Amino acid sequence: MDKNNLSEFIIEKGLFIMAIFSIIIIFLIISFVLLEGLPAFEDYGFFQFIFGLTWAPNDSQYGVFAMIIGSICVTLLAMLMAVPLSLLCAIFMAEVAPSKVRKILKPVIETLSGIPSVVYGFFGLIVLVPIIRENFGGTGFSMFTASLILAVMVLPTIITLSQDSLRSVPHEYREASLGLGATNWQTIKNIIFPAALPGIITSIILGMGRAIGETLAVIMVAGNVVQIPNSIFDPVRTLTANIAIEMGYATGLHYNALFGTGIVLFIIIIGLLVVANYIQHKYKVDVGGGYL
Amino acid sequence: MNRIEVKDLNVYFGDAHILKDINTEIAKNTVTALIGPSGCGKSTFIRTLNRMNDLIPNFRHEGDVYLDGKDIYNPKMDVVDLRKKIGMVFQKPNPFPKSIFENVAYGLRIHGVSDNDKLNQRVEESLKSAALWDEVKDKLDNSAMGLSGGQQQRLCIARTIANNPEVILMDEPCSALDPISTTKIEDLIHKLKTEYTIIIVTHNMQQATRVSKYTSFFLNGEIIESNLTDKIFIDPKNKKTEDYITGRFG
């Protein structure tokens, strides 16, 4: 074996080992969570665990339903705020902004995703909580506050990925549309946006995944009361918050129930990823089929 | 009668001087072929006629282009209306990722036609004019992406015709197609020339002689020679034209 072939061989095998190694780590984590969490389902009962309304570890009651609702509501409300804003921003950056403006905006938005979540949470605690307490009543620790923070946190994910997807629409479509006398906005609305839609939906779902998995910032502003909220200004506890708050002192079945909470979260996120993958593949094969 | 007149046109992209002192006329309802080696400015020239070059950030021009006596670079000119009057068919077939019907209806819809009967009628007429109707009439709702390259290009022509333009610009419309599809497009050009003024960029000398009445030879951003196609190919006046068409360079 000569020198070139040898280094090729080493690099190839090295990459292979690294890939296998990271897969094994992920696999170990998943099995650990399952191993620790499944007893909660077994001992407490699967349906009671998922649909139980009372979470009272001192009383050996481990129903996570309020927290599932909490996670879903916080995430959906965050998406309601983040999606329109980030799509308009992505369209602006991809289609309207002159390249100089884009060159400034892009790194700024990417920096947003680099800010640690504790900083977001701290900002929410110091700035948003008082504002909401004064304007909407209550303690200020609420589902709305958490959603607001999450909305800002998922902006970079949705903006960056949607923007990439808009910019990857072939230039030929744009020329064809403009060449037929369409205005810029007609071209964006009728041609570019529909063609980029699979990628945009994927970006939204990945943003949702980020929102539903976010823990620290949410704990700092959501109030963390285990209840199904009546209004968006009620405090809520999310699945992630539940684990983080109680893991420090949990033992026995309580400890297993927290891992069980992790499994529920895990399933929700896997569900989102499957949907994202499905949309991407479905539309990649046949772009539109006339129904874009 | 001339449909398009170009006077002292100079085009620059940044510092690059792409078109130099172009003076030419395009006669109504005829086919004019533009020939010349790659990079000589043919495409830039036709994209100047429907102001597609406006999309290029550092595009700049001097001189005038008239469509039916009106200066198309006049600030009052409505670019949307201009591009409706001067349709364009591109080098690579570029149907939208929509149904066949919606591809043809697109131009009509964006110009405000929403009546279904009228849309159906115009789509059928346009597809018939583009000699595509018989092949697609049973699958108008299928995606245009499922058509062959040649069919896609005729669909693009149908899409252009649907707008009822006065001029159709074709930028090497057959360069991505096989010989049979090419023949179909050429037949179509013969059919269309009675109603439309067609300007076609081509690298294929035989194609120029087959489809066009007039030919202009471009070289390094200048028009070296313009004449009846028969004359230019049989008896070129300029040595450079002769060298090019006899295949000595380019």
C-alpha cells in the first residue's frame, strides 16, 4: 500500500469509527432514559401517567397531562408569534434586501442563536415579567411570558432555514415569472414562496422542536405551577421544566417518573422530526403535482 | 414597418462594456436570428429589449430602444406592461412547478383574468398555438415537471403566447433539446411568425437559415453585419462574418 492509499484508508476508517461512536452514544442515552423511565409506566400505569391530572410526588401521584398541555400550549403560542415574523423576515432577507443589508442581517440573526438560554431567561425575568404583571395582571410569570421568550429564541432557526430554502428556488423560476410581466411581489407570492414551502415547513417544525425542548429560559419565567392553564396569563409547567426542577431530589418512583416525562418529550420531538422528514421527502420527489 | 428600433445602444455591467453602439431595426412579424460566438452579447442584447437586465445590480445603458415608437427605457414606461408585450423564452425550459394548466394560466391570472371560461379558452388556444394541445389535453392538471424537455419548452412558449405579446424573444430555445424536439420548435416558429415578431438567439447556423428572414452577426459586443438571412449566409459582406459562418472561429 503506498502512502496516499494508506492515508485514505486511515481517514476513511477514522471517520467511520467516529460516526459509529456518536451513534453508540446516542443509542446509550436513549436506552438509559428508557430503562429508567419505563418502570414509571409499569408501576404507575401508562394511561394514568399520560392522562393523570395530578402531579404530587409526596402523594405518589404522577400524572403529567397538565405538563403535556403546558408544553404544547407554550410551544404553539410561541410559534403563533414567531412564524409570521420570521417568514416575513426571511422573505425580506432572501428577496427584497440589497446584498449589503443581507450581509449585515445574516450574522446578526445567527448571533441570536448563540446567546445562551439563561441570558434569554434572565432578560425575561427582569424585563418581561414586570411588564406583563403591570399590564395584564397576575404575577407576570405566565405561559405568555414563556412563549414570548421562546418566540425570540426560535427566530434564528426559522429565519435562517426558510431563507436558505427561499434562496435555493431556481433563479429560472424568478426570471420566467418576471418575464411574463409579474411584479416582484406576485413572483414571490405565487412562485417562490410555494416552491420553497416544503423547506419552510421543515424550518417551522425544527423551530417547534427547539421550543418544546427549551428548559432553562422557560423555568425562569413560566411560573411552573402544575395546572392546565385557563388563560395565557396563567402560570404553566412544561415537561422539560418538570424534569429540571425536581431531578435534584427525586428518588424511587418519583425518579422514574421524571425519566418517564423525558420519554414523553422524546416521543413528541421524534414525532415532529418524522413529520418534517416526511414533508421534505414527499415534496422533493414531485414538486407540487399541480397543487403548490 | 419596424417593431423595434435600437439607436446607439451601449450596455455596461459595472466596468465591462458589453454592447457597443448597437443600431438595428427589427421588422414586424418576421423572424430575426442573432448569431455569434459565446459571450458576444447576443443574450444581453435581447434581455435589454424586455428590460430583464434591470435585475442585474450593476447594469447601465446608454442610447434608446423603441418599441412601436415608444422609448422602453423612458422612466414612465411600465415594465410590467412592457414584459407582457415582449415575451421571453429561455435557454433552459423553465416551467413553474405547477400544473400544465396553471403554467399557461399564470400570465393571465397575474394580469387580472379570473373568469374560468376565459382562462380555459385562452389556455386551450395558447396550447394549440404552441402545438402542444394534443399531447397534454388529457392531463392539464398534471405537473409540468413530468413533461419531456421539448414539451416543457413548448409549454413555455404557450405560456408566453397566452399573454398575447407582440414580440417573442427566444434565447437559444433549442440548445437543451434533442433534434426531434428542435424540429418541432422550428416548425412552431414558422407558424408563429405570421402573428408575432420573433427574435431568436442561436448558436446553430443551420437553424438560423431555416427559421429566420433576417440575421444579425454579433462579435465582441458589436453588430458586425445585419442583412437578409439568405444574403448573409451566401454572400457575407464582412470578412469576419464570412470567417464565422464558414466555421473558421467561434
